[in-house]
Amino acid sequence: MGASILVAAISSAFGAVLLSATGYIAAIMRADPYIGDSGMVALVLGIMTFVLVGVAVYVAAIVTSNTFSTVVAGRTRRIALMRLIGASARSQRTEVARQGLVVGAIGAFLGLLAGTAVSALGIVVLEATLGIGDVGYTVVQGMLLIPAVIVALTTWAAAWTGSRRVLTVTPLQALGGSVEASHETLAHRRGRNGSAIALFITGAALLAAGILLGLLSPLGVMVAFVGGILSFTGLVLGSTLIMPPVLRLVGRLFGRSATARLAAENALRYPERSSRMAIGVVIGVTLVTMFAVALETVKSVIAISSGGEIEPEFSTLIDTFAGIMMALVAVSAVIAAVGLVNLLTIGVVQRRRELGLLRSLGVSTGQVRRMVLLEAAHITIAAVSTGLVLGIGYGWAGAQSLLGSVPMPPAWQAPTLVAPAVPWLPVLIIVVAMAALTLIAAVVPTRLATRVAPVEALAD
């Protein structure tokens, strides 16, 4: 549960820092005699705070839910034994959910302390380096409790959602080990698959509505934000339908060697496990790509609205803001990365018997290590490809719905509709970073996979 505490702490600290940062910026602007109490500035800051905190909490909820789903799959034998001696499925699920609440509360509290400390230190450094005078802003405020409470409750809810599979465990499964749903089982989940399709279609419709509304008002981004959350939730719920075809396509890139075929088949045999691992990377890539494309598209919108090129001073301001936003978004990507490492490690631990059987059949230690690494690479390539496509679409929709109706000097042209602007350098950095993440994330699992003696693993 250490990784889940870390995820909750990062999310809570991120929320505290973001609220402090936007509050401090608002205080500076209120003290400025030229800007004063600008309603538009306050609106934009409020929207950005809501969106970024919402994204961080959403990512943390998905990572936590996936973690608990994987943990429950690994505890199938223990849960079944408890059922065999009279424990009810609901009591077992309540136990898992209680663990989620404790994990969320601990992580949220630690994150609140860390976020408050970082905010106070950051303000002192800014005032010293930039010569900013006292603007009357107090770091310790009651509103910093809001993200901490939200994170704690979200972690509890995610644990409850992730543990829903406890209800399907039967006492007979005490004879087995870790159990993951097969492709055939997942294909017959009509309720979940139907909900995923409905959420995706509804979200896509709201995204389109937000873009159209954005041609009339900046509030269109709020509609687009809701549409993005719903459509992505649909993709997460339906990931076991979406990811297998992508994984199958990627599997062809690794050749036909025995190790490569084993890695590809392992990713496809239990699509639920592979999809949980992939969706964390999809989230991270989608977020970073989304904001990179959104900020580049903002430049295009401003250039067209102003009737030409953006002024150098204004372009520098946008680039500075872009750097800050990308750093903030990177926090959510880190949360997703923690989830990937955690799930890969848990997956290898739960497959001790499978790996032991391979070793007893003559598969060498090097081949087992290569297989686990190829599985991680397989999932990462599929997830990066999916995340890039989603990020470009979401980023364009966000920028267009926010600034499509805002006229810019000197031409003051509005409404403005532009095509997605893709910054290729950040995209290349994302791909390289994900490749490095794959290698790092696979270090611990590959060591675990090769340390187990075949006889010990088969005895589990």
C-alpha cells in the first residue's frame, strides 16, 4: 500500500500548492494598480485551478482503483479461504475499502503538510528573487483542507470501486491462486461495456458542444472539461475492449522469437491486467501531450485573433506560463508513473507460480528477464501511441473552447477557429521519457522474476 499512500500524498500536496499558487498570483494582481480586481483574470485563474486539481484527483483515483483491483486479484485465494470459513463477500470488500480510507487519510495528511511547506518556501524564494513586496497573502488557510479531504474520500471510493471483484470470489477458488478475468469473460460484460460506450459518446458530444460554446464564451471550456472527463472515463471502463487490438498490433513489432511471443501472449491472455497497466501510461502521456498541444494551439488562436504574429513580450509570457503549467501537469504524470511501477511489481509477485513453471520447463533466467522487459515495452508502446492521439484531441479542444471567443489586440478578431498545433519537440521528449520509464519500471519486476527458485514458486 506504500505506492497508494505516495499517490494520495502527491495529489494532496499538488492541490495545496496549486491553491496557494493561484491565491498568491491573485493577491499580486489585486495589488497591481493597472490590473486591480480584473474579473476576467479571476475567472481564468479559477477555471485553471478547478481543471488542474480535478485532473490530479481524477488520475489519482484511477491509479488507486487499478492498484486495488490488482491487489484483490492477487488475494483471491485468501479471500476465498475466508469465504470458506464463513466470512461474507461484503465484509471482505468492506475490509479492502477501509484500507483505502486509511491509506487515503494518511497520504492526504502527509501531502497537506508537504504542500503547505513547499508553498510557504516558494513564496519566500519568489519574494527574495523577484523583489515582490508584501501582498498580504497568508499561506495557511482553511481552503487547503479541501484537496486533502477530496483526496482521502476519492481514495476510499477508488478502493471500494477497485474491490468490487471481491463479490464474485467463491470458496472453491481457495484451491487456486491469483485469478484474472480472461478475454472471453470480459467480452460478456455487457453492462460495463455498454456503460463505457455510453460515457464515451456522451463525453464526445459534450466536447463538441464545449468547442462550439467556446466560440461565444470562455465558459465553453467547463463544458469541454466535463466532456473530457466523461469520454476518458468511458475509455478507462472500456479499456479491455480498446487496448487488446492495439496490443496485438504492437506485438507484431517484436518478432517471432519464443520470448517475444510469450511476452505478446501474456499481454493478450489477460487483457484486464494489461489494460490496468497500460491505462496509467495512457493517462500520463495524454496529460502531457494535451497541455503541450493546448499551449501551442493557444499561440495559434492568439496569432489569428490579433491579426498576425504574437508580440515577442507576449510570446515570452506565454512560454513562461507554459513551462509552469507543464511542471504542474508533470505531477499528474508522476502519479501515473508510480502506478505503472506498482502494478508491474504486483503483477510479477502474483505470477510466481507461472514464472516458476517456465523456469522448470527450461526457460533461462535471461529469457525470463527479457520476457518481463518485453511485456513492459509492449504495454508502454501501445499506451504511448494511444495517449498521443488522445492528448492531441483533448489539447486542441481545451484551447479552442477556452480562447475561441476572446478577441486579442490589435485586430480584435473573434470568434477564432484553428486546427490543432502539435509541438513536435515535446512529443519526442514524451516518447523518450516513456522509453526510459519502461526500463526503470521493469528493473524491480525483472529482479523479482529471476530470484524465485522454480520449486519454491510451484509450491505456492
